[in-house]
Amino acid sequence: METKQYTFAVEEMSCASCVSRVERALQKVAGVKHVAVNLATEKATVEADANVSLQSLFDAVDDAGYHASAIQDQPQQPSIKPVVISALLAVPFILPMLLAPFGIHWMLSGYLQLILASIVQFVLGLKFYRSGFKAAKALSGNMDLLVAIGTSAAYGLSLYQLLIGDDDHLYFESSVIIITLILLGKWLEQRAKHQTTEAIESLSKLRPKAAQVKRGEQIVSLPLDQVKLSDIVIIKPGEQIPVDGIIIEGISSSDESMLTGESLPVNKKTGDTVTGGAINGEGLLTVKTTAIAKDSTLAKIIKLVEAAQEKKAPIQRIVDRISAIFVPTILGIALITLLGYGILTANWQTAILHAVAVLVIACPCALGLATPTAIMVGTGVAAKHGILIKDAEALETMHSLNYVAFDKTGTLTEGRPALVEIDILGDITTDEILSIAAALQSGSEHPLAKAVLAKMAEIKDPQKVSAQNTTAVAGSGILATINGSEYYLGSSRWMQQLQAQFINMDEKARELSEKGYTISWLAKQHSGDHPVVLALFGFTDLIKPTAKMAINQLHDLNVKTVMLTGDNQQAADKVGRALGIDTVIADISPQNKAKQITQLQSTGATVAMVGDGINDAPALAAANIGIAMGTGTDVAMQTASITLMQGNPLLIADAIDISRRTYRKIKQNLFWAFIYNIIGIPLAAFGFLSPMLAGALMALSSLCVVTNALLLKYWKR
């Protein structure tokens, strides 16, 4: 059956236990296949049968005690108003503690304390009761339930003491200050979490609001959603490029740093593509629209980053298992603390305060935030540097790579032939030879023709030569008339068929062939005789300038390298030796590339495959991590877990480094989340922590976890 994927907001979650409860509720809906709920983004992603309605998912979340809604384009900033009001009401409770060391003994009357505490407890703290009641009703527990029980115990004990006339033993300040600290901690946490989404927000801001579109002879400003495919868009110097398209007129440069991480502007001319969201440089461009809305490169990038941030890392499964039993365990420990201390000492007031401290310090906020915040910041900083990571599992797996397997063409090499050798017979000049060859190739889309024309473009003052009667000979070459003479440009086999006179060029041709070069010959027809060869052209796919450094970086990271290519062994070995690749496997089909990946994995190794073409898709899918060059095909990018927007192999080591640092942050965050509870709960149970201090430490634990994750933002290549 066909499946759909829904992503929506889930409000009122406060901890890892909330996440587990929402996931369980959604998984009970008939037809739901997979559920992932993220505390940091406050979103749920559900894969379900096509007949499952979004409303049924919303109802399941509501029944679990939370609220589901459509995702807003602009997330609301957390309000500080409740924090300020609670803090002002807490001042009269804090002042006596601050003044006491100076010999000033001042205290509000008991009933005035009751009034202020009641406002904080039941108005500002109402959200804890609502959420806690829903959790209890669902026979579950969450952070808010712990807070509600803990502060209610302190408030109730104080009310009892007040009613029996014991004004000297009131603990209203405990409940007031705990709620104030938790509200402050949640506000700081929300602000910090908001910073983890900066990568998405920065990308979203790249979307222009309108485009200048040519309609007949007029240029009109249209909202972006009204621009259609094949519309002609005019882009002025310095403007944001509104659509993906092809330049049909104009020369400029494009600042694509926010999209690809490439800091230098990219030169653009007629026939080149431009990407929506980039900044046009100094020239006026006329562009034909090729992609709009969700099909644009920018939209795909945003979708990839969002998908990565919403999914769970494998390590999160440990947290999920713990959170399922966490709250019931803490309630049990608090009850044991209350009964044990009360029975042993007969001091039930102190026993209640110790139990309250246990409940407050054990709130599992930090546990729920430890993994998703690190994932969000890690994928965000990766996207900023042109590394698009599709899912959290890829980010986590990347740190443990043993092998990186490369396709050759377009991955380690430029992916297009370049004219690197010209050998000439006779006294004709190189410029004249290039002029003739370029005239023959003018208008051709053949890769070798483009290489000739690119070489011709390097000449400062080229000779103007035109060709007539141009005829392409399939599989052989091209012939045309220039200045009354017939010229031929093509393969060695064709020259032999034409019985062309090579005049001692065979040895040079053999030498270039052994280097793996592609060879073409230029010959001129002499009257009544066979053609005479004028020049020999050698073409090769140049190795990318950064490829050697990329291989060295992988070796420095203790990652072995393999090259898988369909090219002949001779050409492959040449590239392998030049780059220092550990293993070179040539003459291999796309299916056998995948088998080679599987063979490496059978040894227990974790393997990444890097490619850019359709023929690489099977190997990309077979690898633990598929890495696609953004300069390659859409099929490769869709199959891969990671896309490198620049097509720069140096980014592979960067991706590994980001993965290792992110994984380190996850482990650090989980350590801090657990250590707060492992140390704090016994201290609270044995009376070494007051409820107020416990509340402060609980708020601090969540803040520490989010702040630690945010340090990833300062990662440098």
C-alpha cells in the first residue's frame, strides 16, 4: 500500500518521557509504520498508510495529553513575561535569606506568603498541573508531574503549618523559588534551542519574495509563487537570484556561499546555471526558469537539513528505553525517601522536603535534549559548509568509518576531458591549429569539442576562422571546408580508414595512449592525395586539485581508500598512483561496484561510497554511508545519505570531523544528563540538597546540555 509522511508540531512536551508517550500514542494508530518525535524541534514525523488522516494523528497526540498542530512558518519566540512575574513575586521570599547574614530579620506574614505563593503555584504553575494530570491520566509520567507533585508537597506542608498556627516553619519559598527557577530554566532552554535552528532559518531567509519577470515587452514584479517554468527572469547586479535557471543573456558572478559553503564568487556566463538564493554579482542577467518552489535547489537543501534534524540517532534508543521507566523510578525513590526519613527520624516535615528535592532534581529534561540538540547543531553547521546530511544515523555512523570507496570520473577527477597535449607537424603555429580545430567543433556539444573550445578561449587574440559544409561522421569525427580546403578531425581509426599520412607520429600517439589519454588527429586534404596529419591532440580527465590532499586527510584519520572505476586498469592505476589510493579496482560494472562494497562490509568494516553518477547509485545504496557530489546527478543525490554541494573531495574529511565532534557532544551531553541525576538524587534523598538548590541544578542541567551542543556552531574547516 502507498504510504505518506506527515510532519507536524507537538506542543507541551517537556522531557524525554513526553517524547516516549507521544511516540507510543502515534504508533497505536492503525496504519502507522514509523514514528519519530523530536523534543528539541518539538516536531513529530510519521510514516503511515495513505488512508491514515492527519486529523487521526492529531487526535492521538491530544488523547496522550499534548497538542498537535500544523507547523508555523515563523516559530514563536518564547515569552519571558511569566518568568518576570514569577521572579517579582519571589523577591519577598528571597530577601529574608539575603538580609539574614547582616543581622536583619524580616519576613512576610504567613497569610501574605500564602497569597503570593498561591499565585505562583496555581496561576504561573498551572501548566505543570495540566501536563502532569494528563500524564497521570495516561498512567505515565513526565517532568511536569514531578514538578507538580514536588511543589504541591512543599506548598501543602506550608499551608498545614500555617493553619495550625506554626508560622515559624513555613516553606512557601521552596515552591515559589522552584517554580520560578524552572520557568527561567525553560525560557533559557527555549532560547538556546531556538539557536539550534539557525541553519534552517538562515536558508529560509535566502528565499526572495518576488522576481522581475518578462511578460511580452514588459518587465513585471511577481510574487515568487506566481513564477512559472520557462519564465524569463531579469536579475539586476547585487540582487538575490529568485529562481533556479539557465543564463540566456549576460555575464556576471554569483555568491553561492550560503548554499555551498564556497566563499569565492563563481563566474557565470551564457549557458551556465544559477541557483535561487545566491547573490548576483556585477552583471545584469537574463535567466530562463528551470525549477521553482519545492523543486528548487534551495528547497531541496532545506528539506534535507530539516529531515536530518527531525530523525533520531541510533544512540537515542538507549535514552528512549531509560526514559520509559525514569519517572516511575523517581516517584518510587521519592516515596522511599519520605517514608524512610519520616519513620526513622519522626520528622515528617524534613522528610517531605527531602522527597520534594528528589522529585525536583530528577526532572529528565536534559536527558531528552542531549542527543537532538547536538544533531541539530551538527547538521546545521555541516550545511553551512556545503555538507548536506540526510539523516541522524548517517551523522552518527560517519565517525566510525574504516573505508572510503571512490568512483573516479567526476569524483576524484573533473569529470570532463581537457586538452592537455598538442603536437604539431610542419611550421604551422599552435594558435592556427587551435583556430582550425575550434572552427570545426563550433556548435558541437561533444565533450572533446568543449575541451577544444575551452583551450581556444585561453588565447588572447584568436584568429577568426569559419567552417563551411560541416559534417559529423558518427563514431569517427568531423569534417568541414575552411578557406577552400577540406579538414578532418577525429579518431586514429578514422585516420587509418582515410589513409592519412602520419609522418612519424605513431610513437607519440602510443606514448599518450599508454598514459591513458584520448587521442584525436587533425588532417588536411591535399589535392589528389591522401590527407596529411597536421596535429595530434591529447585529452585527459584532469585530477581535481584538492583530490590528493583529500586522500592524505583520510589517511591521517586512519581511513583506508579504495577506487572503483569502469575505466581500464592502466588509466585507473595512473590516477591511483598519483593520489596515493590504497586499492584500485578497474574494469568494473555498476553492479560489481556494489558487490565490492558488500565484500568490504563482510569483514566488519564500516564503508562509505563517494560518487556522482547514475551508475554509482547501487554502490551508494549498498554502502553504510553514501556520499554524492552535488555537481553530479539527482539520482546519486537522492540515493546518498550525504551530499557535498561543492563537489570538493576535501569535504569528505570535513564530514567525518563534524560527525566525530557531534558524536562526542552527544556522549558529553548524555554524561552530564546522567551525572546530574546519579549524583543529585542520592544527595537530595539524604538531605544534602534543599528543594530550591535542587530546582536550580535541574534548570542548570538542561541549559548545560543545550549550551554544550551550541559550541559546535564554532566548528571550522
